[in-house]
Amino acid sequence: MLFPTKSLFLFIKFSIRRYFIKIIFVAGTTTVLGCSGAVWKNHGDSCIHISEKPPLRRVINYSDHELCGRKLSPRTAPNPLTRPKTK
């Protein structure tokens, strides 16, 4: 019958401790970076973020609609005259 040694118990104990330290680190980093307070304002066709500090004082985003809760623009119907005619 094999009995686990003391070194195996220490290895398991330290690996579990290391795992929880990594979880705490990732959760803290996510909280700090995710809740940093970047406020985007809706300006019709774009979202604009104005910062007090350079180098990026004013950032304009036309493509990411989720930043400021914009709705997608209505889809325009394709022009049938621009399609190639294949027979």
C-alpha cells in the first residue's frame, strides 16, 4: 500500500495557494481596468471619449456600437444595378 509523502502534501498545498493568488490577481486587474471610468458619449453616428490627459485627448469610435449604447444604423438595400449579371 502506498502512502503519500509529506512532500506531496506540500506540493498540493502550495499549488492550490498559487492558484488562488492568481485568481485574486486576475480579478483585481479586471476590476481596476474594467471600472476605470472611461465614459463614452453618443454623438449620433459615433461614440466620443474626451480625456483630460494627452496623448489621446479625443477619441472617436465609429464602429463599436456597444461603447455608448448606440443602435445599429438601418441597413441600406443593395442596388440591383451594381450586381453582376450572371446567367
